[in-house]
Amino acid sequence: MFDGNLRFGVDRVTSPIGRLLVRAGVSADQITVVGLLMSVAAAVSIGMGRLQLGLCLLILTALPDLLDGAVAKAAGTSSKRGAFFDSTADRVTDALLLGAIAWHLLETDRGRLVILPMALLGVSALISYERAKAELLGYQAKGGLMERAERMIVLGFGLCFNVILIPVLWVMLALTSITAVQRFCKVWSQATRELSDSENQK
């Protein structure tokens, strides 16, 4: 949702920063690596129960995620390899953060609730798979209530106060599941329309 509605505004802010970083000799891959390292630090903090510190590091993790594309565009080095690296880094970050939350729940004697962040991780992976597979087949699958940007923002609220973490995870799971259904229906509709057009041309 944010990806489509706010992308232009974000690009207006990040593009000048990207040009400055290129002049400083910083590459897009280096920024992606920094983001990965920050996500590791955030995960360690969350796993240790220091949720507010984890939130601060999560915010810092978002900065490289915003800037690596801007640097690649400014340097003229945008490539399929870079896009693959960035997408893979996002999946690793998701796994680290939600895995850390599961660890935190285990450490606070809420073991049965470990299934909650794990279920969220699974549905999040499904959303990413739907988009990747759809684009491979020539369809468009962006959009939905709870894309990655929204998940990170809502997760940030959960990390602010331990008392609301579990309700926030439930909300994220529900909205992420709805997003998975939305994307499935979107691609199914495109494929059905294409199949119908093909049959009509016979």
C-alpha cells in the first residue's frame, strides 16, 4: 500500500542523498550489507528482551533499505543482481526479527505463543513468493493491506511496549493473511482473463 502511494515522495527525498553517497564512494551493495548487519543487531537486542533498543535499531535498519536503491540509480548500477541481493536481504531481515521475537517469547515463559511470529513469518514469505512467481509469469501482484513497509511500521509499535506486542502480532497476522488472499485473487483474475482472451481468439 505504502509502496504505491508514497514511493514518489520517498524517491524525492532519497535521490539527493543517493547522489551524495555515490560521490562519497559508497555503493548500493555496501549499504545493503550495512542494513543486514543492523538487522542482526536489532534481532540480538529483541532476543535479549531489550525491545526499545531493538526498535531503535529497526528504525536504523530501514534507512539502508531506503537508500540502496537510490544509490544504485544515482550511480547507474541498477541491476538484476542488485535487486536479487536487496530482496534476499529483506527476507533474511524478516526472519531475523521474527525469530528474535519468538526467542523473546520463549524467554518470558510464553512458549506457546512462539507459533505466532512463526506463522507471521510463513505468511510474509507467502506474500513475497506470490509476487515473485506472478512477475515470473508476467502478471502484477503488488499491493495489499500489509506489505513489508506496513509490517515493519506496525511491528515497531509492538516493540514500543511489551504489553501490546502480542495483540500487535495478532493484528499483523490477520492483515498479512488478508494481503496474501488479495494478491492471490489479483493474480488469479489476471490469469483467468488471459485464459478467456486466449480461448476467444481460437
